[in-house]
Amino acid sequence: MHAVDPMRTQLASWLPNLADALVIAVVAAVLGRIVMSPVAKRFRDPAHGRMVGRFAAVIIWGIGAAAVLGQIGVPASVTLPILGTVVALGGAVLVLLVGPRLPGFVRHRRGSDSPEIQEQRTAARGQAQAYRRGRQDALRNQRLSHDSWPR
């Protein structure tokens, strides 16, 4: 028996894992590209949509990379921190990008504001107009009273 035989046997038993890892990598890459476009189209701003779509794809690619590393035998003590970092970073970036836009997005999807909000908005506009008119009248009266002062 040669010294190379055990290594050749281990390599031969490891090759199916490598093939599986390659399939996982290809599926993750394709799935990331497929998800990118529909996510990007959900936003009115094309640049913002492309960025959010790219981050969604990166999250999928990171999960696929962790699965590939696990499949080829890299210990979970190495792959889990990588996976956690990718998911946490991607999720945080998505929350920061999408979070401020959600109220407008929900309002746009719902059609308009609720009737109570519309009533409050109308009342506030009326009060603001009344305040402006009162202020103009007060300034006009003040000018008139100053003009009638003796000099």
C-alpha cells in the first residue's frame, strides 16, 4: 500500500461534497440575481430600488456562501459567524434604507390618508389662513393708527 492511497480515498469521498457545494453556489447566485430585479422594481426611485435589490441579493449570496462552506466541511464555528454577519449587516442596511420610506409606501398602497387625518389637515389649513388674515388686519390697523398720531 502506498502512502498516497489514504489521501486518494479521502479525496474521492470528498468530491461529491464539492459537487453539491458547487450546485448550492450556482443556485444561490442565480436566486440572488432573480430576486434583485423584482425587489428593485418595488420602489419609485430607480437608484434606491437598485440598491435595495442588490442588498437583498447579497443576503442570499451570503447565505449560499455559508451553506457552501458547511457542505465542503468547514466547521460551523467558522460558518455561523460569517452567516450571522451577512444577515445582520444586510438586514440593518435594508432597515435603514427601507424604514424611512415605509410610511409613504403604505400611504401610497392604501390610496390616501384616513378621513380623520384629512379632517385634521383641513382644519389646520383653515386655522392657519385665519391666523394670517388676522395678522394682516392687525398690521393694517396698526399702520392706520400710527398715521393718525400727531407729529
